[in-house]
Amino acid sequence: MTRRIAAAVATTVLTAQPAALICWSFYRGGHLDSTYMAAYFLPNYLYEALPHLLLVLVWLFSPMKIRTCVLGLVLLNLLLIGFQAWITLAVPVRESGIAWILYLPLTALGMAVFAGCCRMNRIRRKSG
């Protein structure tokens, strides 16, 4: 039961950040009204939070520790903040939509590096 409660807390706290970034982006673009939010919030949220939700699902159905899951969620949040900052500061407004295509491959690469580091750490602890 405590594993489910911890999963609920981790999911709620660490996946709220994509929602906050979407609201900030809508506000910055002048589209923070109910009709625009109703049409675009859920698809954008699911796209940005998909890596977070997949990591939590992997954690629920594998022997991954909560500490590892939380570290992965923090890494995903940092990647999302950095990606949003890059789009806001460096990408022209007309091309910002197409730039989001790079988000999922970037997070996949980040999670692969994270998984490799976790695996090497586990091997190192078992061998010595």
C-alpha cells in the first residue's frame, strides 16, 4: 500500500511541472482562455508528460526503487525546463511548433543515459 501512495505522490508532484509550463506558455502567447485551454491543454500535457508517466509505469511494474524513480523524474523535469527555455529563447516563434518534435527523442536519449548510469552503479556496487 505504501508503494502506491508513494507513486501517487511522486506522480502528482513531479508531473505537475509540465502542466505549469503549458499554462505559462499559453499565458505568454496570450491564449490563456477557457476555449483554447479546453482544446489544447490535454494534448499538450500528455505530449510533455508522456516520459514522466512512462517512467512511473516502469517503476510500478518493475523492481525499480522509489529513489531511482524520483531521480529520473527530476531529470525529466530538468530536460523539459531546458527544452522549453531553448524554444523560448532561441527558436523563432513560427518554428516553435516544429521544434517540439525533438522533445521525445531528447527525453528518450536522456532516459537511456540515466538507465545506463543506474545499471553501471548497480554493477559497481555488486562487484565491490
